[in-house]
Amino acid sequence: MAPKNREGDVVASFSGKWISYAHTAAAYAAFLSAFIVGCGLHYRKIVQNEHFGYPQEWFPSVSATIGDRYPERSFFQVFIAITSGPRFALVALWYCMTAKRDSALPKFVAGTGIFRTLTCGGWTYVTSTDDHNWHDIFMISYLIATVPWTLGCLALSPRNPTAVKYRKILAGAFFGTLVPLMYFFLQHKVHKVPGAYTTYAFFEWSLVLLDVAFDAVTVLDFEGFEIVVKDVKGVSRGNKQVVADAVLEKEKNTEAAQVFGGGFAWPAALDAVADVYNGFVFWSMLTSLGLSVWYFPLWHMGLSGYEVVIMSTVSPFLLGIRPLRSLVIRNLRIMHLLSLSGLVAWAIKKPEHRLFVVTFGVFMSCLSWAAAFYAERSQPHRLEARISAFALGLLASSVAKFAFYTNNPIWPAMHAANGGWNKLGLALAVLAMLRSTRHTAGNGGDLPAPGPSKGSPTLAALGLAGLFFAMHSLLSDSSTMISWVWEGYPVRGPLAVPHGSVTMLAMGVGLLIGHFYPSVARSWTFYGIGSVGAAVLTGFSNWSGYYGALALATYIMAAAPVLISSAVKHSPATTFGLGFLVYNIMVLAHVWTVAYAFVPGGPIMREHTDYVMSAMMLLIGCGVFSAITSTPPSGSSSSARTKPANPAARKQRSYYIYILLALELLGASIAYLRFPSYNYTPYHAPDKVITAGIWTIHFGIDNDMYSSEHRMRDLLRDVELDVVGLLESDLQRIIMGNRDVTQFLAEDLGMYVDYGPGPNKHTWGAALLSKFPIVESKHHLLPSPVGELAPAIHATIDAYGELVDVFVFHSGQEEDPEDRRLQAEYLANLMGGTKRPAILLSYLVTKPGEGNYNTFVGQKSGMRDIDPKDWQRWCEYILFKGLKRVGYARVSRDTITDTELQVGKFVVGRGEGGEETTVRGEDVPQGWRFPEMFRGNGVRGHHYHDFEPKYWP
């Protein structure tokens, strides 16, 4: 008779460690069997990659081994299927061992484990040859989930010293392996180094072995479990024995658990998310102000008067009026909601009105945040939350720009047609603001901050000025400092993708230092490290300069909690009002370094980024001095950690760390997804045609004050450009939004890109995009004793197996004839110094046949004009030598910019030819012809301008 309760007879029992053994054996069998079979049957094929094969590459990668060929792929898939059973059981046992009634972390880790298992099945059974996109999605999801799984298991580890030791070793080895893995992948993918992929493969296999080994450590924990199968209805036969169930309760003994343990409260987590989103909105509006202002001096070619609106940031001065300060603090929700008006500006068509709305939004936003900081000064844990939201908002803004090719999707310069998410961003901002302002400090602003109110409010204000300027000018876009150190091809330093994610990682590390080690963050030693980083960034290029950038990024974010906490001890009118005023002066100064030709007193700051960086660090130093003075002495060492005073504060801190981790993972994922393929094909390869163009893009802002990358992309694609020079393309300054139009264009069009002289070279920018590999490039600053600096790029491309030199050049302005004469001599000598075929894509500021034109075109340079009979030109010219010219056209700009697109077609390997008589398009091969869509009225406002395309036989 069957038992009447759940205490039935035991049918079978076995130790839980066999789950770990089975999982480890099946997982290793999957990879190793595929490796053995693959090497035995298809060795030379699986070591072959897109650049090299055996013997340069002699060890296969994991992906080539398990997914490319039959039957090794089948071996892998069969054993992975077998692994899935023990895998689900392992996750379930881990949850049973770590689950506690008042903690949600075990549930989260278990859910992550299940998610990893499912995504593993995804990239296993959907190979890259089946569906490359879905294979990558599953793989990226698996890798992302590995981080919280690993950290969660470490935090939840029971009191088993041996298991904890092995987990730490294996986890450290796993994450440490990622660095050389990425390095050798870049060596293979970007630098095309023979053998680099083999080294990369060793690290890739190491990751696999370490990943499985990390989970194999559970054998040390599960040996205390006994898995029992009971017959509760009497249906079994055979021997039966009674086995008692073992109940195992483990306590966590890691410092991480003290922060992350305890109950996970979704309302509190949503509060933290809302706070960070509000910080994101603040930085989105602040960074949009300069971009909106820039439109007007751009079109006026000088000061327009609208620049005065940058003073809207000094609104915290109003907090010096005590009744008004009390009114603002008691109504912070209304103040914050009013600040969201800046997000509505995108829908306003007239640029002047849009600027005014953005200005009001920034005015209210600066006022509200200064009041919020001051109001929380008596409650350190709430103040920490606001500072975390402020700093993480900057990081979130940088991540968003990383995802949207350096444009912020909620800027007023964005809309649905160019990739904007304005409506969604506004809706989320309203919801986030309503949630995060449910509990405000009320009259807390009248309560003094704990501890003595020492320190100088003026020095604290100067510290804030330096901090805000550093955060805005250097950290609001992950590619800004990378563009500072870029020196051209071959690649000798960081790339915007993927190394932008490394910059954001340094920002995150800095913020953690600022919160956990404030005594370190405010120390003069750390300040010295930050100052050295600033000097190295300013004075060095390539990897050396970037190491300085990472040190500076870490320091800036670490200093933020310290400097803001110190500043709130004084009047917000002095600290934040004066701070934003000096910040505005710094903004103008760093623009004056390049705009000196158009502003009063400009020559003082001409080409002096070093002055700006020195002033920035001196200002931060003032804030550090005030922070040290206002901090009570402590008997602890300078490296002692600070811990929140109560469990609630510890739990609050954990939510912001979760968000930080999520943002870092998102940044790494974006870097992976955006990594270029470097597999580009010219439009008319069979005909060996180079279609080259020159275009002055007016800083990526169209006539209606919207970002123009998408419209530019459409025209460049439809004209079928293989090589294009872009002028007025350096946007890596506050006033231009810290943007880079070449990232979107290069990735979407499938082109190599050379950014040209960086922002610290003080030019308006020149860039080169090419379907052909750029073998080498050098950046030049041409003589400019009076006027603005003239940038030039001298690049060598590999066009159909022949090396061709391409020059991209922007001459000085008409007002400086001596500058332009010297520049013409310099460039003529530069072009004349190459014996290879060459193309000049330029902005010359001269009339055909007159003045400096005869220096650019002539015996010294060896260059010919693509169409000497085109008398309508003044600025843009295409010159060439050593190539057969077969076509020339001018395409109207519509409202994208103020300059047309000029295009020339050349054939490689045919010599120059001497034909001057043009022929009809029907008389030349199809691959030599320009697209028909631009004839007549054209498309989207673009048509052949002044004349129909010209062709030469």
C-alpha cells in the first residue's frame, strides 16, 4: 500500500557532487572532441582565417573548431545537449544551497544561470553560417551573463575556504584573460599581424576551460548534498532504503555580500534607476546647450550674440536669496519637471526658438540639481545617492552616445528621421522625475551638514568649476580623448571602437574609488596622478597619451563625490553659482584655442590647450585643498574604506553599483557589436574605378539645426563614393557636442576612416573615408602665422593592388593671403614629393587659373585639375596625377550644409592619358558612369549642379 504522505521509501540516492562531475565531463568532452576531430579531419581549413593560413596560423580558434564543419560540429552539439541536463541541475542545486528568505540575490543568480544555459544552446545550434546576427546575439548575451553569474557565485559562496580560494583564482584568471584576448584580436583584425590569431585562439580556449572549471568547483560544495529519489505512491520495485534528507544552511562571509546581501527591494532599485536617469537627462541637456548655440556663430562666421545663453548655467546664484532657496527646495519636484522643457525642444522647428527652450531647460536643471545637493547635505547617505546619480548620469550619457555613434538620442538636434528617441526619452524622464522626487529633503536644506563647516567656499566653487569642465569636455563622449591621441595609420594607439568602452570602465573604477576610498580620492598623491595623466594626455600621442587619459578619467570620477560633498557645506549660491560661472569661462577658453580668428582677444588663447588643461587641474586642486580642510582628521589610514553607517545605506549603495555594472556591461556589448568588419568592397571593383569626393560638411549640423549624418550617409552612398574627404569635421569640443560624424559614416558605409589632426591640434578638422585599406597616413599642420591652422592628411591607400596617395586639405581663409601662399607652397612640395599616383581632395579658396591655383596645379606638384574649364569653383577642388580621369560631377547639397559635393572618377593602372575632349555617358563603360538618379530634379533635393556629369574616354 502506498504511503499516505511524502515520507515514501527511498528508491535511489547519490551525492550531489556527481552533478558537478557530469557537467564538467560533458562540457569538456564537447569542446575537446570537436578539437580532436577537427584537427584530424580539417586541420588546415580550421586554422585558416581571412588574412592568413598555415603555417603563419597553426592553432584553431574555438569558433572555427566547433561551428564551421561536419562532423566536429555534430560532436560538439551532441555533447552540449548532454551537458544541458547536469547544467540545469547544477543551477538548481546552487540555488537550493544559497537561497535565503530575505535575499533576492540567489534568485537573480539562478535566473542568470538558466539564461546562460539557454543562450549557450542558442549560439551552439545557430552557427554563424546559419545566421550570423543571431549567433552573435546569443554569444554576446552569454558572455554578458557570465559576469553577474561569476560575481554572484563569489558573493554567495558558502563557508568553504578551499572552494572560495579556487573560485577567486579561476574568476581572476578568466577576467584577466580578457585583456590579452582583446589585444591579440585587434592585432589580427586591425593590424593583420601574422600569427596573432593563433595567440588569440590560445586565450579563447583558456576562457572556455576556465569557464567550465569555475563551475566545476561546485563539486566541493555539493558533496554535502545527497540527492534522493523517493517513491511516495508505492509504484517502485526492488530494494528500498531509508535515507534522511540533509539540510545545509550556509552563511556568506565576503565583503561583497555585506553590500549585496539582504533583501532585494524592487521599489528601492527603481528609485536608484530613476535617479540615474535624471542624471542622464541633466547631462543630456547640458551637453546639448553648446551644440544649439554653435549653430548661430557657425552661420554668422563670428559672434552672433546668442552665445550669451551659455550663462544660463549660473542660475544657482539665485539660491543666495534665502526665501527663494527655501521655495526651490520645498518644490524640487516642480523645479525638476520644469527643467524637462529642454527635452521638448526637438519638436520646435525654428532654431532660435529651440535654443531659447533649451536655455530655459538648462537654467532650471542647474538650479534644481544645485538645490537638491544642498538640501541633502544633512543626510550623507541621501547625498551620496544624489552624487552617484549625477556621476552615473554622465556615464549613462557616454554609453548612449557610444551606442548612437556620438549623438545623444534625446538631444534637440535629433528626431525620428536621424535616429532620435526624443519621445521615449521625454516619457521616461517624466516618469523618472515623478518617482525620484517622491521623497524630497523638505526643509533639510536648513540643517547643517555633519562635521565642521571648514574650508573655503570660493575654493570649493573653483573645484566644482574644474570638475564640471573636466567631466563635460573630456568624459561626456568616450571617443574624445581617443581622438586627442590618434595619429593615423598604421594603428599605433586606441580606436574609438572598441576602446571607448575602456574609457568608460576607467570612469566606473574612478567612481567606486571616490565612494569607497574618499580619503584616497581627496589626497594630494591621487591629485598628482591625475595631473600627470592630464600632462601625458596633452603632450603624448598613441598608447602613451591614452594611458594618461585613463589615469585622468579615473581621477576625475573619483574626485566628483569628494568635491561635491565638500561644496554642499557652504552656500550653494557661492559654490554652484560661482562654480558654473568659472566653468563657462573655461568652456569659452577651450573654444578660443581654435576659434581665435573670429573672437576678440583670440590670439591670447591661440593653440593653447595646454593653458586650458593646466587651469582645469589648478581649479580641481583648489577644490581638493578645500575638501581636505573641511574634512575632520581621522585616525585611520588614508587607504581605509568608508562604509555606510547603517544597513539601509549599504543596501542603497548596492543598487547604484548594480547600475554601474549594468552600464559597463552595456558599453562592452556595444563595443562588441560595433566592432568593424574591415571587409569592404569598392562600388566598381571589376572596372578598377576609384570614385573620389570632397565635401565641406559644416560640422554635421544642417540648415535647420539637426544632426545631418543620416542625410550625408544617403548622399555618399547613392553617389557611390569609394574615397571621400570631409572638411570642417572636428566636433570634439563642448560647443560642438563632443561628436564624431565619421564613426557613423564609416561603419554604415563600410569604410576605413582617418580622423585627421585631433582636437588638441587646434584645427576645424579634416577626415578621410576610404573603401580601400589605408596603408599609411600622416597628419600635417600647414604654415599659418596669422590666421587659423590649415589641416592636411597625406594617406596611402591600397587600390586594387596599387598604392595611391590621397591628400585631404583645408586652406586658410580669404582674409589671410600670406597664410594661403605659404600653405600652397607647403602642399605643392608635399604632393610633388611622391612618385605614386595621387588625388587631392581640397578646399583651396582661390579662382581657377589665378593666384595660388598655379602653385597647386603645376610642375612643382605634378598635379592636374580634374576640369580646368570649370570656372564656377572657389573653394573645393579635385586634383590628380598618375591616374586616368574618366568622370567629374558636382552634386547639390540641399539643406545639409553650405557647400556642394564634388566627385571625380579615376581608373587605376591606365596612366593619366591626355584626352581633354569630353564624351557622352553612353560612350563610356557602365562602371565609369555616375548614377542616373541625380539627373534632372534628382532625389531628396540632390541633383547634378551647374552641369551634367562630364566624361573622358
